[in-house]
Amino acid sequence: MTDTTPDLTAFAFGLPKAELHLHLEGTLEPELKFELAARNGIDLPEKTVEEVKATYNFTDLTSFLQVYYPAMRVLVTADDFHDLAWAYLQRAAEQGVVHVEMFFDPQAHTSRGVPFETLISGYRRAAVRAQDELGISAELILCFLRDFSAEYAMATLMEALPYKQWIVGVGLDSDERDNPPSKFAAVFARAKAEGFFLTMHCDIDQVGSIENIRQVIEEIGVDRIDHGTNIVENDALVELVKAKGLGLTTCPVSNSFVTEQMKSDEIVDLMHRGVRVMINSDDPAYFGAYVADNYVALAEQAGLGAADLAQLAINSFEASWLPAGRREAYVSSVRDYAAAHGVEL
């Protein structure tokens, strides 16, 4: 592979890409948080953007979630959820995103009294608007909170069924400690029977990471794995995800907040071994980097060139849940973009 691109940052931002690991609630920028709080008459303990950002002192997943969930109380009406998603989608367009599959956490809202219909209608309206006004295709992935009960997850799935045409798949996120994938096996089996695609978070450096990764592949039968870079600890599992063509939705910058390194060595190793690993932003409002920023950060950390970034973008489409024809068209657009910039793949 050759690389003659003079400006890697510009190349990364213009590169057509899919984002497959993006929490809508994790795109709540401080400015919008204040706007929604004022709209809904909610008094916040922080009074300035700087004070909000001062709370972003994360050392692990648990400390992040302690800041993440309380912030959501400013989301009350369908307009609030629309405005949150729309703000993200506009930023995504600026970062070269042409397709996105967005996580949302209904239980974080229904558990505090917000009706499911309120949040799903707001998010859906933004997704439709993105296609019309930005040319971005946007899908929704319903995530269950793994630190709640499996029964609550099943009830949430049942509540979502009237809106299933608006939801492409289901996922599993939140605190992984003592909440293995097997806890939700029946929920995901029902979701699969209903026609949803399946994914689950296997967060980095968790207790029992490899066993959880094994469970999602062999027992749950997921279509994709979120994070999952600890898989490098087991060569047999690496070969299995490669054989199955499963994507790993890695998030370099968010990794760097909860571990000493962004897992660049693992990400690059998996890419070079032919695994469908791709780059995403996770919770960009909290980690200060949207998806193209993550491409640039990984390239700088790992010494990647434009051809490597183009391959990561190709992986993002190949691991997406788009119909085959649209998926192939997006892959062709990446190849065309690379060729136009003198990058040989």
C-alpha cells in the first residue's frame, strides 16, 4: 500500500465513514445541557461549561457512569430528545459520517418517568430529518442497561415492539461487573426472533472480559461486538470473529480515559489480522472527540497512514447493518475517495 496524502487530518475528516458505536445520551454537550435545563425548569449544580467539564474526571467505567446518568435528567420532552440527536447528527456530518447506527438507553429515561413513546418519537424525528437535510442515513439501536434486571429488559423490549420499524437492533451497555451477557440470554433470543440485529458491549479490561466475549459469540450469537479488544488475549476467539465476519466497534479516545493507553496496539493488530475492527466516538461530549477526531488520534498514536484509515472506514461499512447493495456502494465511495487522494488500497 502506498500513501501520498499530504494532510492526514483533512483526509480523515473527508473520508466517508459509518459510526456504529455512538451513545446519543453521550453526545449531550454542556451548552445543550444548560439550554434543556432552562427549558424544563431544572436547577443544575454546575453554573458554567467549565464547571460541567470539571466533573469529567473518569478513571474507570463506574466513575464515568456516575456522571453520565445524572446528566440525563434534563431530557424530558420529545423535542429535547430530537434536539440532542439533531445536534449530534450535524456534528457527524462535519466529520464525514454518511451512515450511523445510534445507541439509546430507554431505561435511563423510563425509570425516571419519561414515556418510551416520548423518547423514541424525538429520536426518530431527528433520524428522518438527517436523511432529508444532511444526507445521512441514521438508524437506532435500543440498549438495555445491564445493571438492571433481565425482567426489566424484557419488559422494555415488549414496550419497543410497536416501534420496531424504527429500531434496527438491540444492544447491552452500562456496568459490566457481575452482569455477564448470559444474564440477558432470553431477552436477546426474543429480540432475535423479532428480527432485530444483536450487539453487546464487552468493555475493555473488565473482570472476566474473555469469558464475556466468548459468551456473546458462542451463546448469544451476536452480529457485532462493542469494544471487545481484549479478544487479543485469546487467539481462538480472534479467529472465530474473523471467520464469522463480526465487527468490533472500538473507541480509541474513550479507551484512553479508562486505561493507560487507547488500545492502539490491539486495534492495529486486529486490523492487520483481518478482523473487521473500526473506529467510533462512544460518548464524544464527555471524551472530547467525535469520530474523525478518533481516526486522527489513533493515526497519531499508532503511526497509521491514509490507507489504514481508509481500511478502517471500509470495515465500518462492512460491519454495518445496511442492506448489501447500500453497503457495497458506501465501500466503493471509500475506494473512490482514496483513489482521488492518491492512496492505493
